[in-house]
Amino acid sequence: LLVSGSLSAKRKRKSQQPTPAPPSGSASPGFSYYLLVLSWAPDFCAQPNAPKDPGECGPGKKLGFIVHGLWPQGETPRGPQNCTPASPVSQSLVQIMLNYIPTASLIQHEWKTHGTCSGLSVADYFALVRKARDSVKIPSELKSPAQALKLSPLEIEAAFAAANPAFLQQAFRTSCTNGALQDLRVCFNPDLSTRACTSSAGECTMPSMTVLPVK
């Protein structure tokens, strides 16, 4: 793995001790900001041991960046996980979220693992996920490249900053695995205003990485 502080491509993280739920719109003692993680679907679908859900990796999907999750995050340590018992996300809400997170299993996982630590109801948490994602514009050159690109982390982060001038450039981070772009990460204050990422957000340390084409 060639990422500083990144997660595995299997999209799982170890549990931590639960923390008290914060009031809506504020940070809890267990986290100080949100990390919006946009996975690069071509990389995930190319992983030999990744579960190939047809909603993300099926023929003809041609997905680029998809929402992996919105994670409560600590300034230095990673944020809390699995904070309270989670009831299944309703099918009506799953259907709405499939426009952002392309598999039902990942929607359920994100609520259980990260959403329960937000202090929000399931409806409010996923409304925040949608609002965060809708606020980020994907650079045109990274929407659906037909051929592999070779770019540095700084070039990718700068492209996102240029496409999103209201954001701090330090709000964007990349992660990579096996020499390829894994995901783009965006840091938000609890009210979704822009802020700089910290070390807990991770960072690809390679001089350049491959952005796999959308197929």
C-alpha cells in the first residue's frame, strides 16, 4: 500500500470505542470535521479481491468518482466508528442514495460505521452526504477519461481546487494504492464550510500515480 494514512481498497476500517453523540450541526469530542471520500470506481473495480457489486462494477456502468462516505474525522487520529446500534437504512432512502453511493451494501455500511457517529438522524446524515457531494465539482479532465492518465497528487488536488474556487486548496487530498489513484478526499467543517485537511485525512506520497480510465 502506497498511501500515508489511507484505507484499504476493501473499504473497511477497525472499530474504535464509541463516543457520545453531538448535537446536530456541531462537532463531538470524538471528531472535529467531516471527510468526504470520493472513490475512483475504476480503481476499486480493478482490485482482484474487491467485491464486484454490479451496481458499481457492472458492464456499462462507466462510473468515475462515487461517494464512498462522509466520515467524522479527528484532527490527528481518525474519527470514531460504530458509535450506536444502527437500524437498517430504509429502502426508500437507499433508493435516493443509490444516485450517490451505487451499492446498497455500502450505504448500509456507511450509516452503521460512520453515520452513527455524526449525532444526526439517518435522514439528516444522508441529506448532509448529498449536500457535501453536490457542493464539489469534478474537474472536466477527471470526469470520464477514456485513457489512463499519469498525474501527481498535487496536480489532481490543484485541478479540484481550480474547479472549486470557493474551497481552500488544502481541503483536497488524494490517496493511492499500487501506484493508482484510489480516492479524492475533501475536508469540511461540521457546517460544511471549507477547511484544510489534517494529517488524519491521509495523503498519497508518490510523485505520480495512474488514473485508470473509465470503462
